[in-house]
Amino acid sequence: MNVQVVYCNHQTADLSVREKLAFSSEDDLLRAYDVLRERFPASEYVVVSTCNRVELYTAQENASDAPTSQELAAFFSDFHRVPVEAFLGDLLEQTGAEAVRHLFEVACSVDSMVLGENQIVSQVKSAYEIATKGNANGPLTNALFQRALNVSRRVRTETRLSEGRISIASVAVGEFGRSIFDRFDDKTILVIGAGEMAEETLRYLQNEGVQRIIVVNRTEERAGALAKEFGGQAEPWSQLDDWLSRADVIVSTTGATQPIVDAARFRKARKQGSGKPVFILDLGAPRDFSSDVSEVDPGVFLYDIDDLERTCAKNRAARTTEIAKARSIVEEETSRFMHDIYHKATGPIVQRLRERWHDVSRQELEVLYRKLPNLSEDDQQAIDRTVERIVNKLLHPPLETLRDEARDGTPHGLLDAIMRLFHLH
């Protein structure tokens, strides 16, 4: 059995690379799974695509069926129509225990820009559910992702990693926004998009005392539902430019594949407004505001995911002890998962081998007892125990070797050899 992950995230690639490889919607992911199944039918898949990571997990019964990193890079290139050379150097691959450990660290947010953030576990869960919907996963990825969610619960329960500012939205508004505004209760907040990130950002802003909330989304029904939940008002997409000119704070979290606001569009909106400072928090991946929007005038303060990464670095230093505790849990759970997986691979072969040898010994003893009918029951039991000990001692070396080999991965070659040598089916 084999597990691998090919990925780029906020630690390995900048935002422009992640933008090129991101899957911006559920439909995108479902189409990707169709392509993956066609190219690599012997594998299972789950894609985790968020604002700061794109990760493709695969699993196979036989390691020889695993696609190579070059083949997966070719998939990304073909699907997104991006030359391989544009991202190959930023794409990392891990297999076996390293891949499992990586997912566990992602799920419990040890690998996140904001340590202890709760949103990532929801994103991992959602990715797993979409893979299920797309018939892309299977027994191995099911076990892997269910265990990852359990690891996340353990870390939240047994460490203090989640204390303080733990969401991307809270760190972004608290760190960036506070450098521009002393207060938010008198500000007009424009939220573009109506997904989970928008909801989380609004929840934090509401705690900051925000009263006027405008939600603009291409789907007016979703905008209305989100606005109602937070006491705001929904506006049609056609009014976006008007609200760009009037808002003090703009939070954009759409799933658009291209920037929805460029410098020219925003410059026109600014001319219609009062020229007051505006704080733009672009949490889209790919980005919603082109980077040159920040150059429109001195009153525009634009921050994106990469800015957030630099700001969040200090959180890690402050939580060194909790990180160590979390990593200890991850290490323990990784070892346990790998043991379970390898046991499932080797267990049936070990059981069949034991049964085969003990069956042979029982058959031979029955022949012996028929030839020696005068043996007492005590003598027969003594012979049975002696033969059983002999069989166990003869089995011990090959089974011990099998266990040793299994610590580093499923020993397919050794398993095949044992099955052939002893005619196991």
C-alpha cells in the first residue's frame, strides 16, 4: 500500500504560482477527478486547494501503480494550461510516512500560516467530501483523511495551539486593519463573495463593532443569506463599482479565476469617492485584486495572502512549546497509522502462512496417531504442543523479517516471494 502527496504551499511557492495551480470551484475539482481517473485508474485521489496551498494526495494498493511526480506535474500543466517550467521547481513530493505526516500537520494547522486556525480542518473535510462526491477516493484515502480529522481534534483538545488570534481573518484584520484604522464601528464594510472565508471575516468584524455591512456576490441569493445572518444588506453585482468607491474596508473572497478588479477599474471608483483611506484585504486564490491596485493612490492599502504569511511569522515564535506538543501528537498518530496500514497489507499473508503450516502439522499428526493408536491422550497433547512450538520457531525468522521490512513500507517484493514459495493464494 502506498500514499503520496504532490504539493505547493505558502512555504514552497509564492502566490502567483499557487494561483496558477489552484482549483477555484467544486466543478473544477470534479472535472480534475475525471481526468485523474482516466490517466491513473489504479489510484485514489483527494485534492486540497485553499488560498495558500494546492495539494494532491494519491494512494494505491501497489506502489508500482503510483503516478510519478513528473506525470502529476503534467496533469497540473494540462489541466490549468500552464507550462510545466512555470511551477515544476515549486512542486514538492512526499511518500509513505512523510506524506501522512504532512497531511496530519496540515489538518491540525501546524503547517498553516496562522497556527491553530480552525478553517483549515474545515477545508480538509470539504476536500475529502468533494472527492467522495467525485468518486475519486477509496479505502486508503478514506482511512487517511478520517484519521487526519481525528488528529486535528486531538491537537485542539490537548494543546493550546488554538488560543488567541487563530483565523486568517482575525489576524489579517487585527494586524493590518489596526495599522490603518483605530476603530471599525463607524466604517462601511464591503464583502465581495459569500463563501466560508467571507462568513468568518464578517464574524470577526462584527466582534469589532462593525455595523454597516454590504455583501456583493454574483449569486444574489447567497449574498442575501449572508447579509441577513450578519445584519447587513445585499447589493447586486452590477453595483460593485459604486460600493468600491464608498467602502472603508473591502474584503474579497471570491473563487474567480482572474482578478475581478484591476488598477484602471479601481482608479475610476476612487475618483467617484471622497479619497479617504481604504483597507483592502484580498483573501482570494487566485487573487481578486491585481497587485497594481495598491499603486492607484497613497490612500489605498492592499494586503493579500503573501502579506499575511510575513505577518504571521511572529506567531510561530510565540507558540514554540505548543508546536512541539502538536508535532509530538502528529508523530505518534503517523506511526500508528502506518502500522495499521502495513498490518492490513501483511496481516492476511501472515495469517495464511500460519494456517498453512499448522494445517500440515495437524494432518501429519493425525497420520501418526492412527499408526500409534495406543498413545494416551496426555501423550498426544504433549506431542501437539511440541510440534506447535517447532512450527512457531520455524515461522519466527521469516515473519520477523516481514515485520522489520514493513516498518519502512509495505514489503511487496517479500510478500510476493512468500506467497510464491509457500503457494499462498
